[in-house]
Amino acid sequence: MFIDLSHTIHDGMSVYPGDAETVLVQSKQFKQDGYNNHQLSVNMHAGTHIDGPMHLIDCDKYLNQFPVDTFIGEACLIDVSQETIIDYKKEYEQLIKQRQIVILYTGYSQYYGQPKYYSDHPVLTVEFAELLIRKQVKMIGLDLPSPDQYPFEVHKRLFHNEILIIENLTNVEQLLQVPSFEIIALPLNIKADSSMARVVAKAR
């Protein structure tokens, strides 16, 4: 069973405040042109996407320079839906395995597209980020627009340790009853700091 954790890309889709708007238009019509075509103008942080280190630290490693197996792997789910501050807990030491992909369920995707989604979302503590670093996780995925707020210390700590961040997941609640799963989160093969991605969970 596969569970799609990605938001649909559409014209005018929600973007982080200050980012360029998404424009998706049908540029050719079959009845008029003999074929259909669509044109997309989008910043790489719209919708479900993967942040790479170049996004917020001074480095020259593009996202497509990471090995493909970085984006695929055994995963674990942590239910933090009752928390506004996602902090370290001793129980996470056993829950999170080395080199896993960690998915957090906050339930906040229900507010996707609303102003509060960007301004009032839960955040991770530095202590939680340090746990992810010790576990050498491949990626952290969230149903949030960001793991933190300005000055983005959690972002930067993860990036300095080459831990990627999947933002704006959806349907994560469908994983709550899944005993084990794998994440497949393939970005575009694009020379950019970050990339939109189709993220799916494969239940085992």
C-alpha cells in the first residue's frame, strides 16, 4: 500500500509569505493546437518540497548532488499532534534508528493555505535537532511549512550535518495505524538549493 503525502500542485497554490506565486497554465489546447501542454512557474519551496543545505547556509552543494538513496529509506513516525514545542524525549532514543527518515505528525496540515499555517505552527527545539544529528537521520519530514522560525537555528544545525528537511507534507495521519513503512521522496534532478518533490510512504 502506498500513501501519497504530497500536496497537489495547482495554479495559485499556497506559498510561504514573501515567495513568488505559483502559476500553472495550459499553454496549448488540443482543439486549437492539436496537442495539450502546460507551463509551470514555481519557486522550489512551494507545496511539498525538500530543503537542501544551500537554502540557508553558505555552501555550494546542490540538492541533486546528494546520492539518490538519501531520499529513500526506512522511516519512523512520531505523533506530536498535542505539542506546540517539539522537544527531546528519552523515548525517542529507541524509536529513532540510525540513518532513518523521521516523519513528524502534528496535524497542522489542516491549516495549509491559511495565514496561521505560516505564522503559528509548532516548532522543533535545538535539543530535538541534536537527537536527529546523533542518529544521523537522512531526512526529517513535517506537515508544517518549517521546523522553526527566524533566525532558523534548527534549519541551520540540520543543514550543517547534511540532514535534509521535507516540508508541507499532508495525509500524515494515515500513517498512525501503519506499523512500519518506507519513505520515497524524490526531488527533481535539478541544480538548485531545494526542490519540489512527490513524497509517498510505502507501508510494509
